Amino acid sequence: MATSDRSISEILQDVLRNLQSIVRSEVRLAKTEVREEITKAKSALLLLGVGAVSGIFGALFLLLAVMYGLALVIPMWASALVVMAVLAMVAGVTANAGLKQMKHVDPVPDKTIGSMKENAEWARQQTK
């Protein structure tokens, strides 16, 4: 049986250095992966933005067409007022629905906090 000239404290220091190195490597890997995903997301977000702006303009022109169509039956000012009133009702209903849903949102990540507490407790148990 071969004996080692290294003390237990030296071995523990080596283990800690290796763990630190592993953690640093994992952090570097995570940063690289996040950068790659952000690069992919940039082009997708640009396309989504262009699509959203185009959709908004399309909806505005549709509303303008509705207003001009109504102007054939009622005065122009009244047709603009009708379109505005319908939009105001839609805005009110959707805003109210959004506020109701917001009341059910819990901003505290309870599951994550619980998991972190469990991990900390596990680590404490391992070091005893």
C-alpha cells in the first residue's frame, strides 16, 4: 500500500480548487449558450416587431376604411365617432379583463425559493 506525502488539508484544498474550476467552467459555458440564444432571438424579435408594426398599420387602415364606409350613410364626423366608440368599448373590456387576470399573478417565485432552501439544507447536511 503506497502512502501519500500529501496532508488531508492539501487534498481538501485541491478538491476545492477543482470544484471552483468546474463551477467557473460551467458559468463560462452558460454565458456562451446564453449569448448564442440571444443572437438567435434578435433576428426572430426583429421579424416579430416588423410583423407587429405591419399588423397595427393594417388594423388602422381597416378602421379608416370602416369609417369611410360609414361616411356613405352618416356624416364623416359621426362615422369617426362610431369607430372611436367601438374602439373605446373594446379597450375598456380588454383592460378590465387584463386587470382581473393581473390580480391572480404572484410575483414571488415560491417554487424556486423552496427548491433553493431544500438545496441549501441538503448542502448543510452534506458538510456535517
